[in-house]
Amino acid sequence: MIADFLQFEFLRNTLYTGLLIGLIAPLLGCFIVVRRLSLIADALSHVTLAGIAFGLLMEKKLMTPVISPFYAGLGFSVIASLLIEKLRSMFRNFQEIAIPIILSGGVGLSVIFISLANGFTTDLFSYLFGSVSAVSSEDLRVIVIISIIVLLVIGVLYKQLLVLSFDEEHARVSGLHAKLIHFIFMLLTALVIAASIRIVGVLLVSALMTIPVAAAIRLAKGFKQAMILAILFGETSVIVGLFSGYYFEIPPGGTIVVVSILILLLSFIVQKLLLANKRKTAFEKGVS
């Protein structure tokens, strides 16, 4: 099974990309969930879809690849992250309104570009739900660079991101450059979402950033432990999704999400068993 993925270059690219995405998506997702910004992944993913559709439209109309749909999606996602931050500063008392505005705009642009391109194509379908054969060597190099940037920034700004995530007011009062750090955080989110679309797909990428984190929160005793568990759950979901996508000839994105949900359900069961065991132990100590 693994031999097949190591034998062919396009499958190696997919496997390596999947492992990287399984690492950085839940890692950044931990901060997204704690900050109650889970919907931001949906908003940016829909804008990314608009960028991809725009890239495909340009290829079709000009009969030459002016800009890769992957890079177009990446550019649209970064611009959308900046717009969200701008809208949040304009609506200080209603900052959450920025997310549905950008999400709606992304959906609207997607519909327009897809219609102008005369509907769905095989390429667009692979961007929507992921593909085991869509990752090129160039895509892998870009995703490696994005992964390194994400890991370096989180490593350097870990304490600042942690304080900002749990208590934004305290972060501002303590002299932390909250606006700059939040700006960097938004850019990282845009980059991770754009990097994940090849494997998970635009419509399902937010699930990989949130569901493994939700499962980890049920079992973890602290934030660092939640990060480790979220990465473990994310990697498991991606690996199972890629192998099933290859052998059953289905888009891997759907399987990745389903496996993530199964892990979440399993975490509920494990948590109940652990709580029941704690109560039993406490009862036995009380009786003795």
C-alpha cells in the first residue's frame, strides 16, 4: 500500500503534501478555535475558490496559462485576509460581521467566474474536493515554503499568539502589538487554506482546521497537549483519506472529513469513559 505512494512521483508529492497539511492546518486551527474565529476558514476558502475559478477562466479565455489557478487562489485568499482585518477595524463593535461579508463576496465572485467559464470542469472539481493526483512538484515546493513560514512564525510568536488568543484585552493593555500579530495571524491562515486546497479541497478545508482541534479539546489537559493531539488526529485523517481516495478512486477530501468526524465521536466516548473512571476512583477512595 505505502509502496505505491513511494513508487510514483505524483503520489509521493501528494503524500508529502498531505503530511505537511496534516501538521500545519490543525496547528493553526488550535489558535483559530480558541479565538472563536472558526468561520474565518470558511470565508477564506470561498474566496480562494473565487481565485481558482478566476485562474481557470483566464486559462480558458486567453487559451494560455497566464496565472496558475493555485496561485490565483493564494492571491485572492491573502487579499481577503487583509480585507477582513480592515473591516474588523471599521466595525469595532461588530467585528464578526466582517467574516460573512467576505464569505458572501467570495461565493458571489465564484458563481460569476464559474458561469463565465461555462460551468464546472474536471480541474475545478479537483480543487473543490481534493485530488490524489493534482499535486505537482512546484505545488509541493510552494507548500513546503508555506509550512516552514507557518512553523517559524508560530515558534517565534507562540507566547504572543497564546496571550492574544485567550485574552485580547490583556494583550493590548500589556503593550503587545496586538494589531500586527493579528495581521500576521490572518496572513498565516490565508496561506494554510490556500496550501490545503490541493488535498482537502476548497469546500472542506475548514473541517481539517477545526474538527481535529474539537476532538483534541475533549481529551487534552492543556493547550500544548491539545495542539499535539490535534496534529495527531489531523495526520490520521489525511493519511486515511489519501489512501482511500487512491484505492477507491474518490476525492480524498470527503474521506478526510468523515474520518475527522469519527475521531471526534470517538473522543466523546473516550472522555465519558475517563470521567466515569475518575468518579469510580474518587468513590472508592471516599469509601475506604
